[in-house]
Amino acid sequence: MKQGQVRIIGGVWRGRLLAVPDVLNLRPTPDRVRETLFNWLAPVISGAYCLDAFAGSGVLGFEALSRGAAHVVMVEQEKTAVTLLQEELVMLKAQNADIYCGRVPAQLKKPQRLFDVVFLDPPYQEDLLLPTCFYLEEQGFLASNAYIYLEAKEMLQQSDLPANWQLLKSKKAGQVAYHLALRLV
């Protein structure tokens, strides 16, 4: 069930290892990409209500919690991964996270509070990134001025995103193109 481990790189759980479930096409966000991402999010992550929509190993969600996010909702379609995420939550003694099994975007549950930060890192071959962006916007999941992390195999253009999203940052590291967008209202 486990294929390896990934390390939380900052915050109160810095250095803690998370198990990576053995799930087809699961690729945890690399350390150097996460470091850049959380440097970008440093001014807004503390106290944020977050969604990790394609949770996989949970490293983005747990990294956000480690760095002071108020709450993280993790959604993953693979049951084995969800079980592992729940075990990690218990191991870390984290009370401020919800984890459930569901296919994104169709099975996303309406949040108790609008999301301030969203992590979107879907399996590349399933073409879910942009449909999920539009779903979150159209279904009212996002706080005004929400930050959205987007990970893809190709660089995104401003014109790919909902009209009221502004692409703030874009980088490429190896096979990973990653971006930070801001929802403007």
C-alpha cells in the first residue's frame, strides 16, 4: 500500500515523514516546488481555510496545516489513499482537517466556509485542472481574494483561467509547471 515517503519541509511538523500510497499516477509535489509555493503563500497561509482537492499523499494539505492554516479539507478519489491520509491525521494529532473520498470536481461537498487557499494538483492525464477551476468559481467555493495553486505538465496562460482570476506567478521545475492565481472580486 505504501510506495515511499515525503517530508514536510516547514512549520511545526518540519521534518516529519508522510507515507506515499501506492496509487497509479500519484506524484507528490517535489520539495523545491513546495518550498517555492509556501514562500509565495507565507503572507496568507496562517489562519487560512484550505482545500487540497487532489490530496494524494496529503503533503500540500499537511504542509499548510504545519504552517498555520486554520483548517484543511482533503479530497481524494482513491480509497487506499484516503485511509492512509486519515492514519497520518491521527499520527500528527491534527484536529483541524477533514478528509473524504470523492471524485473532484463532481463530488466536492459544499464547504462550511469559503476557501481562502486551494491546491489543485490533479493527475495530468485526466484533464481535470481547468474544469475544476471553473467548477470552483461557478459553484461558489472560493472566498473573495482566494489564492489558487495550479500544477500541470504545461505552462498555463491567463486566458485559460476564469476571467476574474489573475495569474500571479508561474514557474517550471523539471516536468512540473506550477502557478499561483488570485481570485479577484
